[in-house]
Amino acid sequence: MPAEPADGGTESAMETRGLEPVPDAERGGRVRELVPTWVAANISVLLLTMGAGLVIFNGLNIWQVLVVAAVAPVVSYGIVGLISIAGKRGGAPGMALSRAVFGQRGNLFPGALIWVARWGWETINAVSGAYAVLTVLDLLFGIKSNTALIVVTLLFFVGCTFLVSGLGITALRVCSTWSTYLFGAFSVLVLGYLVFTTDWSVVFAKPAGSTAMMVAGIGTIAAGGISWVPSGPDFTRYLPRTASSRAVVGATVGGAGIVVLPMVLMGAVMAVGTPDLATAQDPVSFIGELLPTWIAVPYLLVALVGMLLINSMSMYSAGFTAQTLGIKVPRAWAVSVNAVISLVFGFLLMVVATSFFGSFISFLTLLAVAFSAWIGVFGVDMLRRTSYDGAALLDTTRTSAYWYRGGFAWQAMTAWAAALVVGLLFTEVDWFGGPLATTWIGRNGLGWVMGIVTSGLLYAVLPRTAVPAATAAAPEREPEPAGSLSN
């Protein structure tokens, strides 16, 4: 049995609980707390840049952007919410629960891929946060960016991320709640400014783009949400088993949607006045150009907190993923590995890369494909089980009920590997193109959908893995009260 601290809880400032399932007595969370969590996970100026990309690259008009911005979070965060249900069933992080699906050794493969994929996500957010700091320094003090300042701002941002993510779930909840209020207030202010200063005749005069480009846009925006799917259970493991599953999904979609929809729309409106926005090397400084300083500076500072929280949430989950890979250190220390990687890759992206937006979209596309193969298998497995064996999840030896054959559940591994290959076949990015990327599916950026469908269907038709009886005190059938967000 791996040595995991067992004295963690939700009330202390520093969360010490690792992979071990949360006992029922400590499950005092409420479903409504998920709303600010997923609001905070989307407070990023990158959504503005992506909204601009829908206009500039996809050629969509404002009404088509509205459809894309409404559908994308429902699709992606609907999946996040559904997978999050496993958290309240098993009381453990997502990648720990994944051991029950893939086997103790088999889980190392998707776990390692997801852990590596998080490096890129955290790097992108670290770079965006550093650019926000640089823009504020320029607006307030006229300090221009240089290599030394880039290093300092990256160190500042990643250091703050490490601090917050290391504190754990309680700190994340508190920060998420306050950032939600602040960001909401300033977003309304920015939206009001745009309403009165935008030439709406130009906005509404833009012709419609093709339906294919709308589908591609939905895929691009949804890819960001897909990257949170394996992390979903990490934020629901403190919920009581009787919490409404429908409320979990609703809170997840609602929290993300109330940010994604207006941010993407604002980015599309901004693109009318700044047509080079989506192609800029710096995805943040345009805010200082479009907005007066008295709005731009506080808005960027609040957005900076949001991007800090996004990275903190990602690193929080990455710490659990590192532990499932056998890195036997406390979760807070496991986070430091990702922090160092964010610094190195962030410096390369800010100093060496020539196109931030191109690199971002390429990464986002590959990220969604990497996660999709796991989603299909794990999702189908969720339909077959209602509880998890807590002791077996932590037992990484041959005595574990989740050892299966040699530590592998071959059905899950086969479906996962096949889906990963299929997803890449339909995917094309700046530096890679699959042989089927020119098909309708490939052109519309739906390689990740093929990954989910392939892994889910293949795992469903393969012979079922023998599922041991859970030893934890979990109900055989999960009660589903007609709950609301107040559960």
C-alpha cells in the first residue's frame, strides 16, 4: 500500500489528503460550490482571442459566434459534469479512480499522457498570465517587455500558482468565489463600454460563414473544456454520495457557460475593431489598446487572478496524477514538477515561438485528442458501476482487486490505444497532419469526438472486465434525489 497522508480535510488551510478516498464523515461539500469552481476555470483572456479567431479565421458572423459560444460549453462541460459524478461515488481523484478501469499498471499509460498534456495547458496559462503582468506594467509605468522581465513575470506567476494549488481544495474554493464576483463585475463594465463604443452596423453587416466553420468553431472552443474532464472528480470527491447527479452536471455547465458565452462574444466584437487580434504574438496587450486605462488595468488584474486559478486548479489535479504514476511525495510537492516545466516551456513560448495563437490552437487540438481516448473508456465504465473499492484503489501490489491480469485491464487498454490512434488520424495541426485529416471530420476539428466514440464503443463491445465487489460502505444503487444546485 502506498504511504498516503490520511489526515486531510476540507476545513484546514492546507489540504493534506492525497489519493485516498474521502470518508463519508468528511463529505460536507455542496453542489453549488461547483459553480464558482468552473467559473474560475474559465476566467481567461484567451477566450477573447478565441472569439476573435471565430470571426477572423472561421469567417463567422456575430449570430454564428453566438451559437458556437452557447453550444461549446454545453457539449464539453456536459461531459466534465458527467464524469464528475464518479468523484462523489468514489470519493477519490479522477486518475486514482481510473485505476479501477485500466488496472494498477495499465493506468500508468493514460495517466502519463494526461500528465504530460497538462504541461502544455499550464504553460499556455502561465504565458498568458505573464503577458497580463507585462501589459499592466506597460500601461501604468511605461515599462516595456524584455527577456529579463519575461523571466521575472513568469517566476511571479508560476510561484503564485504553486502556492495556491499547494494549499488545496479549500483555498481554491475561497479564491474561486471571490474571483467570480470580481470578474463578473468588471466584465459587465467592459461589456457596457463595448456596447457604447462599438460600431454595431459593421458588426451586424458581416456576412455569415459556412456551417462547416461553425462546427469547427464549436470543436475548438469545446476542446478547452474537454481538457478538464479527467479533473472533474477531483472537485466532487468531497460531495456526499447522495448529492444530485443532475445538479452536478447543471452546476458544471452553468458555471462554465456564464463565462464562456460572454467572453467569446466580446472577443468576436473586439475583432471588428482589431482585425489582427487573433494573429498577435501577445494575446493580452490588445486589451490595453481597446479599453481606457481605468478599465483595462483592473480588468487585467482580475483576469490575472483568474488565469492564476486556472493554473492552480490544473496543478492541483496534476499533483494527484503524478502520485498515481508512483511519484511518492505529498501532493503539494508533486505540484512543483509541473511548476518547473511551466517555467521552462513558458520561456520558450514567449521568447522563441513566432505565433502564440497558432501554437495555442495546435496544442488545444492535440490536448483534446489525448484526453478523448480516456474519456470514452472511463465513461462507459461509469455506466457499469456504482461504487469503487477504496482499499483496492490504493493497493498497487498484486493483492489489489484492481490488479486484473499482470496489473492491466486489457479491454480498457485496447480501447484506449485504438482510440488514440483513430483520433490522431483525423487531426491536423501546424506541425502534424493525420492521413484522414482532409475528411469532413478532420476539416472540422472533430478528431477528439472520434476518439471518444471509438474508445467508448470498443470498450462497450469487448468482454467485460471482472469487477470486484466494493468493500467500501457504498450503496449498491446510487440514490438520485431530484436535487437542485443547493444540494
